[in-house]
Amino acid sequence: MGETDRDAAFTAYVAARQRHLARLAYLLTGSATEAEDLVQAALAKVYRHWGSISGPVDAYVRVVMVNEHRSWWRRAWRHRETSGSHLFEVLQPVAPEAATADDELRIALSNLPRQQRACVVLRYYDDLTEAQTAATLGVSVGTVKSHTSRALTALRAQMKEQRA
């Protein structure tokens, strides 16, 4: 594959999947700014390996995004610039008077521990199996099951509390 073909294929992939990747990143980070940074950082890494990716590209990109997000949490410092893209404006939190059940769920999701949030997002937003989620996160299937179970219990409790 020539460099022009490689660039065209990568550009086509990004154009087709950017909304999905943006939403996935937003659900993982809970912040539009961090989500945009995560997508950009992940796609920069993916681009470097674009010609050698074997298997489903979405699976590869998910792993890169999760690993990049995980590495941010491991750093003692996190200095990133604020971006000015319009892609993430639609993901900004809505005004409190316009809050919906989706917004309540998003807020509850952002309160989960990072690993539990990742399990729920990958299982139910990205519709991955337990085995695929485990492979993406680099953990066992049992770990995915326990994190998902704990997360769903916490989400139910938070949602019940918000409605009371």
C-alpha cells in the first residue's frame, strides 16, 4: 500500500468512525476536552501503525484508546492544551433544566471508578462480549464480570437515589 493509499484509507476510517470514537472517549473520560485529547492521541498512535494493523481496526483502536486513557491516570501530572474543535460541542453537558435520563446516566457513569466505567462502556456502549472486553482491557473475563456487576449495582443505586 502506497503512502497516498494509506493516508486515504486512514482518512476514510476517521471520517466514518469519528463520532463513535468521540462518544466512546467521552464515556471513558467524562470530559469533552479529555475525550478530544484521547481521540487525537489514540489516532496519532494508530496512524503510525496503520499499514500493519491485522484484524478488526475498531478493536485495535479501542485497545489504543483504553491504554492511552489508562496511561493518563498513571501520570502524576497531566498537562494538555485545550482544543478548539467543534466535534465535541454536541457532547457538552446540557443545562440542568434540560437534564434527561441519559444525562443522569452519564453523570452516574462518570462517578464510577475508571476500570468499572471502562467495562460498562465497552460492554454496553460498544456492545463487546465479556471476552472481547477482557482482551481490550488486558484483564481476565472474571475481572470484567466482577467490575461490570459492581458497576451496574452502583449505577442502579445512583439512579434510584437521583430519582428519589
